[in-house]
Amino acid sequence: QRCVVLRFLKSPPNQNKTSEEILHHLQNIVDFGKHVMKQFFGENYVHHGEIIQLPLDFVRQLCLKIQPERPESRCDKDMDTLSGYAMCLPNLTRLQSYRLAEHRPILCIEIKPKCGFIPFSSHVSQEIKHKVCRYCMHQHLKVANGKWKRPSKYCPLDLFSGNKQRMHFALKSLLQEAQNNLKIFKNGELIYGCKDDQDCVSDWNELARQLKPFFFPSNGLVSGPHCTRTIVKELIHVITMTLLSSTDACRAGDMKTVPISQGRSYCEASAFNKELVRNGKHKLESSGLPRGCLLYKTLQAQMLDMLDIEGLYPLYSRVEQYLEEFPEERSTLQIDGPYNEAFYEKLLDLSKEDDGTVAFALTKVQQYRIAMTAKDCSIMIALSPCLQDECSEQRPVVLTSKSRFTFSVSVLDLDLKPYESIPHQYKLDGEIVNYYLKNVQAKDDPVMSNLFKENEDCTLVLHKV
């Protein structure tokens, strides 16, 4: 008995597509996962699914049944109930790649890590973008716009650092302020995560109660705040170890985009970094990520954004101008697919020398779309307790103080970002940076610069006399 997920296309009201268009769209999603993202992430991590056709009556009944369960923020889009086509995907809240008895309890953590590097492009016009990451800047604009009540202390650069201390801090921050970047499922049901945009009050005691049987099966731990802290600490340890693990022998992901050491490895706005500065330390340790782990592969794909949106936008305009003159060339340029091996091959050209051609501009645009997809993907970590005699070399295992888990790591939300969204990204980038400069940095600067001055190393130079 296989546990699967059905995915239907959604679109704004009154924008009904024909059955052929929906089938074509779904086929593009499958092909993109199969021929492109699998090359970046590897065979074990990407589950592209397959297209199936369902009886229309079943689809309509299903739609009516799930409508009340849909989050309010998703109800502005209608579910496709007319074509009968859907994508059939494995349920990633369950363990992948090997079978365990269905009655075994399963814990799943979904993390949306976001962009793990600071732009290193010479096209960046505002110096702040070389110091503070996009996520940390965007938090302030989101709070100002009423999307969230408080900014999160999570900084993606801490998670992607490979340094366990920084990773623990990042994961603890995610658990404190999950927003839509962290969810926890128990046996496929959401038990922790933000249910509405506004407030995200974390109930760690309730979470600890739900997780206690996983981490302390013999019930030998007293209850109370100490128990809660211990369980959260164990959870963070398990997530860190699985994120640093490599469960894919495939060599995909070894494609070298740009050295990860390029650009700075920390963000000045990170709460972890600020704490170090206050304590008189300057250097943030960045241990680097193991090459085979999913975070490394995700970062490599993200770093296909070599020019930043500021350097990319003029190239997008060049492609647009060409398409205005020759609209029939759109399909030849493979802007809307097909996403096949030929499409992937073109992405491997990492040259930055602009020869003024449409071909160069298009390659950079497509690389940027891949990078944006990788910046918005989700990582699913499924864990199931296993006994010592059940653990074989074929199954990856992570240990805690009282338990051992077999696990699988997968990546999802890998739909290619639309070509048409590039102008919006350009505009949003300007809004994020301008808001941060005007409302945040202006207030922070005097405080932080004084701290840096106070903590500067004193060097004594001795001269021969």
C-alpha cells in the first residue's frame, strides 16, 4: 500500500485553461524535475512524480471535501476540476527509498532554507547587499507590510555555514519563529508550524509533548521546562546531522558553479553575528558543507545567480526586445520548455563575458530562473525510530542520546520560476533594499559601528632602535 499525494494545478478565477494546456503544463513540471533538477540534486533527493488522469466526478467531490481545509491565503486560486489531470507524487512526510512497516511512527521536518549566500556580483549598486543577506533585509519589509508580527532571528547563511554552532542557532531561530519556513509533521499530520501569516507563537511545551516518545521512548525524563529544552535540543541535533549527511551516491551536484568561498560567509544582520560582535569576537567560523549533502547541492544551484538581479535585468530586457521583434522564436529559445537534456546542457555555460548576443542573455536568464527555484525549494527530512538490530548499512541512521532513527532527505517545490516574474523580482529587490537602508540600517549603524570600534584588535608595532 503506497501513500501518495495528488497535486492539481491552481489558477486565478476565470483563467480556465484547456485540458491540453493543463496536461502540457504538468508535463513541463515533471520533465523539469526529471531532466534538470535531478542533475543538480541527485537521484535520491528529487521525486518528480507522474501524470495521471482521474474521473471528473471524483475530482469534483475531492475538491468540495478539501475546500474547507485549504489555508485562507491559498483560496484566491481555483483548483483545476475540469481537466481530470493531476500529478501523483510520493508523500514526502513518509520515509522514501525503503519500506518500513506502516505502523511505525514517522516524524517529518520541512525546512525552506531560502538563499544561502550574499551577492558577490560587481553589478550590485548598493554596498549593503554585499553585507546583509536578502532574507534578513526582507524580514523588515514583511513586518512593515503586516505579513508577520515580528522579524525572525533566522539567517540562511548560518544554516548554510556548515558550522554546527551556527546551524543550531539557525534551527532554534526557525523553531522560535517558524513563519512559513518550518513545519513539523507527525505521521503525516501537521503538528507544528505557522498556520496564519500574522502570528506565530511557538508552543515548545506542546511540541515537546508530541516529540517525547520519539526521543525518550522509555519515559525516563521529568516533565517541565528542562524536559522541553532537552527535547528541542535533541531535535535540532538530529536535523543538523541529517542536513550534513550524504544519502546519494550519484555524482549530480558536483557541477562547480562558483567557489562557495567567493563572497563573505556571514551576514552582518545575523543575530548570531551581532552577538559575537558584542562579545568582542569578529570572526564567524564557517566550516563549509560536505560536498554530498543536500545543502551543498542546493547552494550550488542557488549560486547560478552569478550576476544578481541587477546584472540580470538588462539581459532579460535584451531577450524581451528580441522576442518583440521575433515572437515566433519563443519556442526555439525554449523559454516555456521543453525542459529536456538540451535545456540542461545550455545551463552548463558559466562564462560571465557578455558578447552582446541574445544567446548569452538567455543562458543567464535561464540560470537565474534555476537559482530562484533553488532559493525557494523545501527540504523534507523524514525520521523513523529503529531498533539496533534493524539498522543495516543500506539505511542511513542518526543517533541521539536515547534513540536512533533511520531517515530520508528529499527536496520539493522545484517548479521552475516563471520567466515573466523577473520584472517583479527586480522591483521587489529595490523595495527590500531601500526599505532596509531607510528604516533599519540608519538606526543600527551608529550602534554597530561603535561596537566594531570598541572591539578592534590592538596591534603593537616594535621598531629597532
